[in-house]
Amino acid sequence: AIWRDVEMHCHYQRLWKLSLLCCCWWYALDRNRTPWCYCYSGFFQRRKLQQPFLALVTEPDACSSYERISETAAALEKALQTNLVTLVSIRILQIQEQQELLNQLCSRIKEFIDREGISCLLIVNYVNGTSMALEHGLDGVHVKERDIETIPKLRESLKQQLIIGASVHSIESAMQAAACGVDYLFVGTCFETKSHPDKTAFEGPELPGQIQNKLHEMGYPFIPCFAIGGIDEQNCVVPINAGASGVAVIRAVLRSPNPAQATLALHQRMKL
């Protein structure tokens, strides 16, 4: 009986230590205090109950001048204060000409997120932006559909310390990205959008949900699909009802006279 009591005591001690270790590890991961030992999909996995997700993508001219940086940062900060934004993607077109301004915008938003204790990923939309992401403490990089095949090399060089997202426009590209180790997907184009004024044929709001279902079937349950392209408060619920994990918006928030209210309205609408 004595030995049985001793064995039980040791067993409970091991369970207690294991539980404590798991709690500490969970806290470290949640606060991004340690490099990930697995891909960043754990971020979305732990927040699955917080769906639908909301991503904000900056306009292409966000880093074209100091004035545009100030405007973009001010709008992002107001939206982020709602604590309803899952991911911010900093996107520009002329990376070489705007490198210094891009650095300033990324630094300002990163400092704001850290200072306010906001749980939000900060991504740079640039396949060669890994060094900058590491330098400024960003959470990852986003690649275009044509650069999907570079993801394994990025992952290997980064030792999985950064999240990697990709834009796709078909189920085939999405499956390729998943096989390459992508963490999330922007899927579009859903609706008519000023970001691509010359585009007349759209993939539609059903595609993100179709890809999401296919990912589940193929064994990728934690790669969220964000619907993108012409998303606003009125139509954001359409891709969500079709199975998308969330939406990515640009002007609906960043061009709103009240970015915080626009963010709240989008989130409430998606919950319907």
C-alpha cells in the first residue's frame, strides 16, 4: 500500500510538471516570445474559435510618400485598437524605390502592436522581404501566386521562424501552396475591385470556401483562406457563408472616415 501511494504521488508529480511545461510553452507561443518549432499555422489553429478572421492589406501607394505613410499608419492604428484584426499585410509595388519608407511604416506599426499588447500578425507582402521581416521583428512574408515554389526554400532558410502566406486564384495553386508549407492563403478575386481595375473575369466569392473544403479533405485543416478582392461591409458575408475562414480588405477600412467603426461593422456583419 505504501509503494502504491508513492507511485501515485510520483505519477501526479509528473502530470503536474507536464501541465506546467505545456502552460509555459503555450504562453511563450501566444506571445511570440520564442521561435516556432513548427509552422505558424499554430497561430490560426489556436484562434480557430475566433473565426471569421479579418486581414487588412495596405494600398499599393502606402509607402509612396511620408504623407501616405502617416495616413496609412493612422488608419491601421485605429482599426487595430478594436482587437478584431487578425493580420496586417504591408503591400507596396516599387520595393527598391520605397525601401526606406517601407521600413518606417513597418517599424511604426510593429511598435504600436507591441506597445498596445495587440495580438495581430504583421506581414510584409514581398517575396524577398525576409531579411527586413527579421530585422524589424515582423511575423512573416507574403508571396504572389507565381512565387509559391519559393516557399520551401524560404522555410528552410528561416528555420520556420516566420509565417509565410500566399495569394492564389485556383484550387490547383492552393494545393501547391499547401504542399509547399504555406500558413495562410489570400483567395480571389471575389468581386470587382479598384486594386485590379482592368480585370473583368473574377474567380468569385465561392472559391475561398471551395479551397477551404479541399484543404480539409487533403489533410490541411489549419490553413485559413481569406477571401480578397472588392470586399466591403455589404458583401463580406457572402464568402464567409460559402466557407471562407475570413476576409482581407483594403479600402473598406483604410479609406473609411472611421476605420475603427468600419472594422467593427465588418466583424459584426461576418458574424451574421
